[in-house]
Amino acid sequence: MSSFPADLRYTNDHEWLRAQGTSWRVGITQFAVDALGDITLVDLPKEGDLVTKGQRFGTIESVKSVSDLYAPVSGRVIAINTTLKDSPESVNTEPYGKGWMIDLEPTEKSELDELLSSEAYTTHVSAQ
Amino acid sequence: MERRKTPLWNAHKQLGARLIDFGGWDMPVQYPAGTIKEHQAVRRSVGLFDVSHMGEVYLRGPNAREQVERLTTNNVASAPAGKAIYTLLCRPDGGVVDDCIFYKKSDTEFFVIVNASNTPKDVAWFREHVKFPCDVVDVSDETALIAVQGPKAVAMVDALAGGTLAQLPSFTFAETTVAGVACTVGRTGYTGEDGFELACANGDAVQLWSALLEAATPLGGLPIGLGARDTLRLESKLPLYGNDLDDDHTPLEAGLGWAVKLEGREFLGAERLREQKRTGLTRQLVGFKIDESLRAIARHGYPVVDRTRGAQAVIGTVTSGGPGIIVGGAIGLAYVPVANAAPGTQLTIECRGKDVPATVVSGKFYKRS
């Protein structure tokens, strides 16, 4: 089992979040990437869109399957990773780097407290 | 229930394969290279597939020829010895029991390779329909099967077989020794590339696999998981039982009329297929393409719709679909009414709540040069 970076926060839906000033960067974890296989398409919202925690904000298509992306917290999309349009494989090669998906400015700060630490996420994944 | 393992299970583990449950078998879905690189390796060089989960059955007896004649839609029984022939097994109502390859060894012995998930069903079907004294001998549990496919496959395997295989014509087979292992080798495959499928005893599988892998690696070859096996067969428009073929569709509807030889023959399903040919089809399996710019993939089970029909909008169903790894965009197969089946017809496929245009295309999505 790969280890999950300690400086990130996680959700049960296998997304990671990285604090960067007032916004949070969102991507999917190595565990999710391994399960999906080669990623061929990533559909993301538009800049400025509002997303609601637990609601679908995009989709990710791998060779074998299609999965929804769920908003880890509610907020406004302030940036999307436009490079994924032409290079979706970045999600496979650098899930915590070039393979990021969106930057969110949270609207419900309390939701951030519900995110998992890397230890808690590791436990969650081990139980899968 | 514990998953079944092929004799190459340890080899897959050592290669770092990701294993999944496939019809009760613990099979490699991909190796560390990943599905796309594996797919490309088969198109450009050579790939090795462990397909030992597939079933192998002998039909043997002085009356084997007439039994096979009754079971198969294609001209299998009357073929010359040494031929490996693709055929359907049909029910009396024309539905497909399975698609498989029959190796004709002689008028009294046929070797059949059947789909893994259908093996028990096919063996039962054979036992139900062959007459004494023809024997049905299921050797699936003691037989391994390795496919070697790609533009470099033939020369590579030929070199390991002392030059006995390069001259083997397509859709024929030979008994020979490959890397010291006694094999039944068919010039067949499921990728659209040239190559072979090698059947050997379980106990010899590791030796054969290791020799093949050692020969393939310097050529840029890779072991190939079930993920790429599926994308390769789809790109070559080869049907998959359970997706594109089933009990509810006939071979004619599936576009496999070339493997249905009705003239002067009587076999299970022939009457129904003759009638269907006379009255005409109402639906058929077509290939479709979705333009890359639409950034959509239509998958198994998605509805084909005609929005002008209101509440009766659903006119067909996607049976297989995925990204066109070599050809770009997305590709797939769907059953649609014959009125919508002509090449160039615009279809609408509902992809997760979104209507996406697709175009009917004829022939294979990818054809080797």
C-alpha cells in the first residue's frame, strides 16, 4: 500500500485537498488512480461555479470505467487544471502534482474540520 | 469463494499485475505499464496474454463429424483437417450459446476453445446434444492457453519453434514444440493482429511463458492484461460474448453472417436463421464512433435514443464501448433498428444524462496495415 502525503487532507471518496492560502487544491489519491487505471478524460466545472459538498462536480473516465467526482467541501471554483484536457494522463503520473483538478474557495469553513488526516485516510483505505 | 488461479498466477504477481475477479478467476487486468501502453505494444510490437481461464474441450468418436455438423453454424465438420475455424453455437431459436474456435484434427476428433465464463454451459450443451458414441472431454482444468499477438509475434514464436510456424496459414493449427514445450498452436487471436494462440499442459505453462517473455522484452513487447485485451478486440470490432453476443440476439443480427453457412446444411438454429434471412432483420449490431472533440465515451448499457419519438425514445443499446486508443475519440458497438444501421447514420447516445451524437461506421475501427 502506498503511503499518503501527511500535508494533505482527504475524503472517503478518495480525494485529497491541499491548503494554499485561502483556497484548497483538490485532486484524487493514488489509491483512486490505481483502481481506475489509465485515465482518458477529465470533465471539470467552470471557473466561478459553485459546488456543494457531496454533489457531483465532474467526471473522470478511464479506459475501463467512468466515475463521478464529488465536491469534498462546498465552495466556489476559482481555478481548474486546464492542462488535463490534453494531458489527462497527468492524473496517473502525478496525482498530487500536475494531476490536480480544481482550486476551491470554501464557503462553509466548518466542513473543513470533517476532512481526514493521512492516518485516518490510510485506515479508511485499508478497510476497503 | 476463493478465486481460481491459472498456472501463471505467480508470474503475474511477480510482474506486478493488478488482479481482479473475472468470472470467478483471479486474472491480471493490467500490468505496471498500464492498459494504454499494453494496447500500443500489441499494435506496434508484441504482447503476451494469459488466457488459461478459457475452456478447452475435445469432441471425440467415430461419429464426431456429424455431431459437430449439427452444433456449428460455420463449415467446421466438412473442413480439411488442420483448420481452426470460428463458429457460433446456436440454440434452436437462433440465440447464441457461445462463439468459439474449433480445431479440426480429423473427422473423429475436434478440439474446441470456448469462452471462460461459458465453459460449464458449453460442456453441458455439448453433452446434451452429441449422440453416443461421441465423447465430450473437458480438459479446461489441465490446459493452459497463451496468446502471442502483434506484428512481431510470428517471427518471435517461429524462432522458438525451430522455424516450424512462420509458414502456418491463418486459421490453421499445428502440433509443435515451442521453447521445449509441446503445444497446439493456432494462427488465431482476438486482437486484430497477426499471431498465435498456444495451448499446453498446465505444468509446462511457466516454462513457455518465461521463454516467450524473455524473447518479447527486447522487442518492446509486454505482458497484456484483460483491460487491453478488451480495448484491442473492440478496436478490431471482434464481438465479446455477454456484451455483443447473447441468448437474445442471433448471429445474423450480430453481423456474423459470414460465419453462418446455411446452404445444404441442418444445424441447431438453422431453421430459425433461414427464416430470419428470408423475412429480414429488424435490428443489427453496428459500430459507431464519437468524435474526439465531444469528449464523451459511450459504454456498455447506455441507451441509443431518438428524441423525436417522445416517450419511446430508446431505440437501441450500446453493447461495448470505450476510448479508441489508436483511432482516437470513442468507439463502440450497439444494437439499433435496421433503419438506423447504414454507415454514416447519425445516432444519439445518452451518456449519463447527456445526449451525444455518434456516427455509424462500417468495418473495423482499426485495420492492421
